[in-house]
Amino acid sequence: MHYSDYNGTESIDFGYREMQGMKADQSQDVILDSINEGVFTVNLDWRITAFNKAAERITGVPRRDALGRPCCEVFRASICESACALRQTLSTGKPIVNATAHIVSHTGQRIPIRISTALLKSPDGKVIGGVESFQDLSQVEQLQKQLEARYTFEDIVGRSAAMMNLFQILPQIAESSSTVLIEGASGTGKELFARAIHNLSPRKKKRFVAINCAALPDTLLESELFGHKAGAFTDARRDKPGRFAIADGGTIFLDEIGDISPAMQVRLLRVLQERAIEPLGALESIKVDVRVVAATNKDLVKLVRAGKFREDLFYRIRVVHLKLPSLRQRREDIPLLIDRLVAKFNRLQGKDLAGVSREVLARLMDHDYPGNVRELENIIEQAFVLCRGGLIELHHLPPELRPAAGQSTGEYGGPATLEAMERLLIAEALHRHKGNRKQTARDLGIDTSTLYRKLKSLGIETPSSDGRSRG
């Protein structure tokens, strides 16, 4: 934290006496010491004039050692030299709420904190300094790490039943050498799953090679996949290995396979059948040992029926089938994904945002995400560009996600609360399972008795049918 030049002990004594003059009696010290958050005050020379017990506990600095010292020497915070919250408050007269930073304790430990600041005034309204409260976020940060570790699988984040089921079978799929088809809408993380299969497999020490089949015309795609010999075409001045040859012993990921032409389907079918490739201009085929993982955002069954995708190729690539859920089908994962994305952009942009406000979380939980996880990532990245405080607020979101004037931020009316989000999740799970309470409880990871209690306490209307088939 910045402070002005110090010209002698008298300025400390004056500032401290002036601060003491504000107090009616010593009861204010008792009040400050009873607060669980760290609290300290500074005079206009940036010298600490009050320092409560919680501040002692969090920083490890005794009160007697803190009083009279420049606050930057005591806290050694990450924002001292660039974005001191107290300096901003004293400059603008406006308080700062929920900014985030890191301080270094007397033992050298890095401690994440959330801070709020305000002006300190004498009884006659004269500004005589500033006050800052700060909360130790170490436990919160540790809990978030534990939660993320529990629900993270090879960089894939999820706690929903659909994702946990996928996590359970991925190691078994990885152990085999069977061809895998991953189906899912754009932005659902198909390549992440393909990489997870490779990283968990016996082939993990060899290469994982990815190619987007929809990004290239047939002539270029054929050369990229199978390679070419020098002189095979005008610009082919030297031999070039294809992606299959590069991935030999490893895994090749054929993204958007539903977009390849009928002619390319024939060539790919032959490679899968013979496990050999024939580079353009070559006279002999080359054996390759490659595991194929294909992905598409299209319904291949419909394409087969329409005659646009070869049935024999379809069954060649669909030995093992994974269907990835859209983000709106696994809303329980949104808070975890937000935490992961906030941590990612803090690291990339050198910021210290604590996360999103409760209202923002409610709004993001309510959105349908046609672009899935990729859309959520874009939303958080934009908010990072606009956010200058400690929390992402509603006005940092894209315009289409901001509530209109006078509009409630919760789907069920009233302020956006955790209760409203819980109500939304339970109602959507009931809808997915057509009112079946037992399946809904299993999906949410709670007991059926707990579900019934929540349905009653949250006032959720349930379908007249319980979702069970009638014999």
C-alpha cells in the first residue's frame, strides 16, 4: 500500500492521538477484537493506528509491532504497488467491497484475502485516514481445491450424474484399443475426452494427433491424413508424413468426422479395415498401429439413413460410443466450471478475482448455453476484461445476459439466492425424469427422503405422475 514520506515521530503521535480522540472509551477496542475479520486503520501518512486481534492472527504480526508502521511493511500485499484499495478509497472517497489480494505473513506464507475499505472521519466529518477489513480465504481456497480435485478427471470438470458415469467408464475404455466415437454438440469438450482416453491408455507415451476433418477440402485432407511423396502434385517438393504416420503407436483424433465426403469415407474405411495407409504418389501401403477416436456434432444414424454416411464406416468407428451431455443437461456442473475458469483467467491475466457474485451465479445457472462449455468460457473471459473489482457482477456480463430494468434475476421471482438455484436444479431434474422422485434423488445425489423434504420446504410443484410406468 502506498504511503507518503514520513518526517518524524510527531506525525505518528498526532495521528494516533487524533484516532484515539474519536473513541468514546476503550469499548471500541473490545468491539474490534470481537470481529472475526482482520481490521486495521491508517492515518494520512499511511501509518497503522489500530490493529485488531484477527489481524494479528491472520498476518502473524503482533499489534505492538504493527502500530505506527507503514501498512505496506506489515502486509506486503500483491496490490500494494499497483492497485492499493485504501489508496483508491482515499483518492475517490468511495468504499471498495470484496476486492481480492494476497498478503505475505511474517513466516513468508502466501495468504489469499478478500478486502473492503472505507474512509475514516473525525466527529466533525474531516477525513483523518482509512479503515480496511480483510478475510482470510485460505480455508475457502483449500476447500475449492479439494472439491475440484474430487470432481475433476483429466482436466474434465463435473459432478453431475451424467459426468460421473462417464468418468467411471473412461479408464475401461482407455485400456482397450477399440475405436471410439464421441457424439456431442459443439463446445461439449469432445477433444478433452479424446485426450483423456489417450492419456489413460497404454499408448500415452506416444503421440496424440488431432485433426478437424471439416476444416479442409478433400485433396488437402487426404494429404494431411495419409501424407504424400515428392512429386505427387505440383507443390509436393519432398516427402511428407501424414497424421496417421505421425500418430503411429499412439492415438489419432478425427474431429467432425460426419462432415467428410463420400470419397474420403471410402479411403478412411479402407485404412480402418487394413490398418495401413497409402500416401499420395506412393506405390506401396504402409502399416500403421494407431488407435482411432472420432467425434461429431451430427446425428450419424440420421446421416446413414439419408445415405450421406456409409453404414459400414459407421459401424467401424462406433465400436465404443460416448454421448456427451450438453451444459443445460448438467447445470449442477456450472459452479465448478466457473471456479475452474476464474482460476484459469486469474492465472493467464495476472488478476486476483474472487469469483462471481450470487446474482451472476444465478443468472449463469439459468442460461441455456447453446454454445455449451465454450460459451460459458467466453462469458467469463469477457467479464474478466471488464471487471476491475474483486467479484464479477451482473453489469460485467454480455448484454443479452443482463436482466432488463425491473426484472428479477431469479427464475422464480425475488432476489437471486442459493435457494432459488437449488429450486431450479431440483425442478429441472424432476422434469428430466418425468416426475420420478427416486431417479431424481439419485441424479441429484441425495436421499429420497431429503428430496421430499426439499420439495415441501422450497414449494416446488411436482407432476401429478411420479414417472413410474403402470403395469
